[in-house]
Amino acid sequence: MSTEPDYNFNDPANSTASSSSLLLPLALVTSTLAIFMFAQTINVIFNRTNLRDNKEQLAKGKVQLTEAYKAREPVVKQSQEIQKKLQDLILDLLLLAKTDAEAQAIVTKYNIQQQAPAGGAESAAPAPAPAAPAP
């Protein structure tokens, strides 16, 4: 038996082979992690830019919606006024149809009917004029 040990710390061939075998997987894992973090950073920057653009577009959309609403208010008021006038005209036509044959012909021809009010109360038709008292 020899007195020399099986291992030698001063042997450069042994130490280089063992250290390179440990450094290669570590280098591969480190480079993979660096590439993954770089891709995630680029993705976050891209998403932040998209969110900023969408926020600006949303603000512009709100302004446009407000402007459109304000622009339509007069048209809506005019439409409500015309609808009220038409309802009054139809109500007058229905009242006139009770005594006038021509109005009755129009009501019959176009099948004009008065719908019952939603509350179940009587319609808001004008009351007939009171009869003059006898002298």
C-alpha cells in the first residue's frame, strides 16, 4: 500500500473538470432566468402602454358621450312637446267624434282608441260645459 492519498488538492486537472461541470448548469439556469425576467419586463411595459392608451380613449369617449347627450336634449324636448300636442289632438278628435259624423268617420277609418290610464283613474278629458240655469 502506498502512503499517498487517492486525492490531491493541488491537481489542476481534477479541479477544473469538477468546477466546470457545476458551472455549466448554473450558467444555463441563470441565463434562462435572465431571459424570462427580460420577457416579463417587456410584457409589463407593453401592458402599461396599452392601459394608458385605453384610459385616454375612455376619457375621450366620456367627453363625446356628454356632448352627444347635451346635443340631443333639445331634440328630446321637442319630441315630447310634439307627442303631447298629438295626444291632445287625438283626445279632442275622440270628443268631437261623439257629436260629429266626419270625426267619427276618421276615428273609425284609422281605428283610433283611447287607452285606459295606467292608474285606473278616469281619463283627464275635459268636463262638459255646465248647462245654463233655467230662468
